[in-house]
Amino acid sequence: MTSSANRLADEKSPYLQEHARNPVDWWPWGKEAAAKAKNDGKPIFLSIGYSTCHWCHVMRRESFEDSKTAAFINKNFIPVKVDREERPEVDAYYMSAVQAMTGGGGWPLSVFLTPDLKPFYGGTYFPPERRQGMPSFMEVLTFVSNLWREKREQVIANTEQVVKATSVAPGGPGGELKKGAIDDGYADLLSSFDPDHGGFGTAPKFPLPLALGFMLRYHFRTGKELAKGCVTKTLDEMMAGGIRDHLGGGFHRYSTDRVWLVPHFEKMLYDNALLARAYAEGYQVTGRREYAEVVRETLGWISREMRSPEGGLYSAQDADSAQGEGYYYTWTPQEVAETLGREDGEGFCRAYGVTNTGNFGGRSLLTLSGASHSEKERERLARSKKALYSARLKRARPSTDDKVLTSWNGLAISAFAYAGGALGDRGLVDDAIGAANFVLQKNSRNGRLLRRYAGGQAALAGTLEDYAFFIQGLLDLFEASSEPSWLAEATRLARTMMQDFEDADVGGFFLTVEPDPVRLKESYDGPTPSGNSVAVMDLIRLTELTGDREYAGHAEKTLKAFGREIEGSPTSHVWMLAGEDLLVNGTREVVVTAPMMKEAETMKAEVLRRFAPDRAVITATAKTFPDLAKLSSLLEGREPMSGPRAYVCEGFSCKVPAESIGALAAQLGAR
């Protein structure tokens, strides 16, 4: 049951719009809701979710669209609805509070607050009736309402314990950087590796691209083949499994089982950006063309289905469609034959495991059999995939969350640019340029980043993640395109990031500029890296690209600020460890110069095709040299001469300038 529009009708978030006609009298997050709670003496019911969250949809249908439930909420609470992707700081704080109170968390997140926004009770999904040991939602609402009415003073007093238990910021510097910290992270990750099916841990199993990137970096630094083997095993198993969309490209969010067969079907921009980069790095290390195909297919899905007409990249695709979760992605032999014909259909079904019995509710999720195919067979299967994808587009499609988030666009820009260099594909770099221009033109105001663009409007002050992720994208775009403007913008935004977000006393960066509800500092990596870990990486890269050691000082101070957290849980801080490795063990700078870009491209391509996470590359021509020389001291005395040259420097010393690809390759290979 729905009613006339509530206050969410004016919001631009697709998730909030889904609740705009609930009978619940929702308020958006803000001072007005808190003022209303104080004036009425009511607690706040805070509900946090996102548009592609399956159980968020379920709770909306079961409870928030139910008139009886809505009437009770409206009478006893001030209900506030938050899109976690728009307000990550609100989600992070109250998620940590619920985890402190219950030992668990997830979405939808249901939290009860005092009028001054302090949490005192919470959970996640609550069913409309008792189920599997869970109380009904009405039972929870009634209990909290009675608690507030009868024991309000005790409730308010107890909130202080919850607030204290909620981690807000690191406790202080953890000492000097440890040379062996990267070994601790490797050992911890290895202990959770699944040697049979790849990945880390058991079901449900997440791809964890940051862990894969860390393992490749550990292999690069130490030469340990086991570290590389963990990565290739995982990439192979995911590439063959049902977690991969074999027709449309890209990956679903996670596998519900240990073997990567049955996924949770939502597709997130950030997952696919990070996984495209992981497969690009895997390709650089192994040279396997299958990995390059995965990169192109994954980024192809983003370009085709997730790009707005203006160039920004959408956030996610839902798990559900009209026929139910997963139907859109599954097939029967008869459906395949209707599209491909009998002969090609039978060949496709053998290759991708489509059977009469199926592996998902009587239908088949596509999985690769692992059998080798001739070049002719590969071409036929590629044609079949294209035809089936076209047929699939005629089905009722899962909905798309079309808001454009600066942070996630930054990750995607990074993936497109990095993959463009690794694969030698200028088209991918151009895709990165389109998304970067969108952010700068639409999601920026007065020189500062905004968080999201939706419904034709950009809004919300940018967070640390918006700055750090977008700066990373700009730096990758600079290395791939050689355009000075991208480095100039990255340095400008980095200065803004340090000015607006850095904790000058302790070190590290706050998530937001203003406290709302508190000012958080986060270091742990989740599905995406933490803003602090990416900021560390950005500052180290800017040090190498510009020659300005001040950036490295801020990076080191950040790592020391989170020293105890990193040491206590290495696997939750793998990207921090990757940054620590660069500061402790050193980096390399590569400067390529030539009168014309055409002459420099071959040498630049030799650098970018290699997996070398410790290097930064600048390419300068007679045209770009003056602008780049203003941005980087590395170009001093290196004006472009006749013919291309490459300068490789490491440990404060430089090798003889390389004037041929062979000489450059030898220098890059010698570490």
C-alpha cells in the first residue's frame, strides 16, 4: 500500500525516491529531522540502505508500505531514511554503533537514536512476523517505544557507553614504519586462502580485489611464487564461475557459495572497476590473453550500460528483476537453441554448462567448462555470446541506480586509464577522459568536489573518498595520456584534500569536512579501499611525479597515525600496507622525453605494459615540456632532444639515459 508523496519526493537519490510514496512519514537526513525529534520528544528511527540492496527492497515491501506499521512509526518516532551511498559518513558511524551493540551489521540498517542523534538500539533487517529467531519489526518498534517512554533517562545515560564503544578516530601514532609489516599482511592473507577454489575465506565469498592487488605487490617485491599463485587461482576461478556475467561483462557482487557458482546478482560500479584493474594487473604479470578479455568485457559493460549521456558513470544495477532474482542472467537449452539454432546452441551449452536440470532453480547460470577451444571455436562462441546478449536485452532488465558518485567514478577512471596503458588501448583511456571531464564539469563547484549527481543536480560536499579516489583516477589518467592538465588538477585537489580533511595534530584524514553526526577517521579497507589508504598512495605518487617531498611527509604521518590499527589487523589494511611498502622499500621514477608524442609513445608503452607498482612515469614532448616543468622537478635538465630518451631513477640515483626499447627494458627489469 502506498500513500501520497512524503518529504523524500524532493530528494534526487533513486533509493530515497523508492520510498517517496511510502505511508511512512519519512524525513531526509538533516537538522530539520533532529529539531523535530527534540520538539516532539520522540526518538528517531533511522533506516539506512541503498537502491540495489535486496533485503532493503524486502523490508520496504513488507513493512514500510504497510499502513499499520507506518502508522505506528509515524506516531512514536521521527523516521529518517538515508542512502548509504550518498552519506557514507552517516552509514559508517551508525554501522559501527550497531556492530558494537549487536556484534553484527549489514543493510538495511535499522537504528534508534535519541533526538541528539546518539544511538541506543539497532539491528538490520526485521521481518513482519517472527522468523528464524528474529523478532518481528512491530515487536521491535513496540519494545523501543515502551523503553523510550518508561526508561528514557536510563536510555540516554546508556548511549554514552555506545558512543565510547564506537571507534571515531585512531588513538595516536603507532611508532616508526615497520619494514616487515608487509610480511605480516601476506601471512595473514595466506592463512585464509582457499587453495581449492581461490579467494579468501568461505561462503559467502567476496572477490576482494584489494587483497589480490596486495598479493601481486608482495610477489613483485619478494618474488614469492605462492603469492602470485593465490592471485591467478582466484582470477581463474572467478573468470569461469557464475559470479561473472559471461554475456554482458562484469561481475556480480559476491558468491553465495564457496565455488563462485551462485552470486548475489547486483552489479556495482566499484566492484567492477577494482576487478578490471585486478585482471589488468594479472595480465601484466602473466601475459594471459583471457585476463585481457575479462578486462575489456568488464569495462565494456561499464561503457555500454553504466554511462550517462553526459559521460558520468552510474552506480549499480539491481539484483532483482520482474521475474525474480537471477532470472535475467540464466538460460535453458531451449532458450539458447531458439536464439542460436541447434548446432551452435549445443556447442554453447557444452562450453557454458547449460543443461536441462540447471544449476539455479531449474535454469542455468553460465559457467565456463575449462575445456580448451580452437581459434575457430572461440570465434563461434564469441558470436554466440553476442547474439545471446542481444536476446537477453529484450528481457525485463534489472533497474539501474543512475546517480553518479564522484568516488566510484574515480575508481572507474583509474581502471579505464590503467587498463588502457596495460593493454595498449587508447579507447579505454578516452573513456576515462570522458568520465573525468564529467566530474570536473558537473560534480565540482567553486574548485571543490561534490559527492553525487542525480536528477540533473549535483549536491553534497565531497568526502575524503571523493577526493582520494578521484585524485587516483587523475594520476592514472595522467600517466596513460601524458596530458599535463590531469597532473595539475591532481596536485590542486591534493592540496585541497590536505587543507580540508587532514588531522594536523595526529595525522590521517577525516572522512568529512564537518561533523555529521561526528567526524570520523577510517583506515580499514572494505569492498572499496579506505579514503586514508588511497590518500597515502596518492601522496606517495605525487612525491614521485612532482619531486616534492612534502607529500611523502603527509603520507608517512598518516601511516604512523594508524600504526596500531594496521599492526592489529593487517588484512583489514592491505592498501595501507601497500603504501607502507613503497615508503619503506622505495620507488622508481621514469621520465620519457621526445620532440613529438609519436616518438615517445613506444617507450611509454614499454613502461605501462609492465606490472611495476613501485614506479611513476612522466612523458614529456617539446609541446608539453614547459607546462610539465612547472609541475615537476624531475624534468630539470631533461629537455626533449632528437629522438626519444628514458631516464630511470631509483634510490636517489639515475641510470644512463636509455635511447632504445631494449635498453629501457633492461633497466626496468633490473631491480
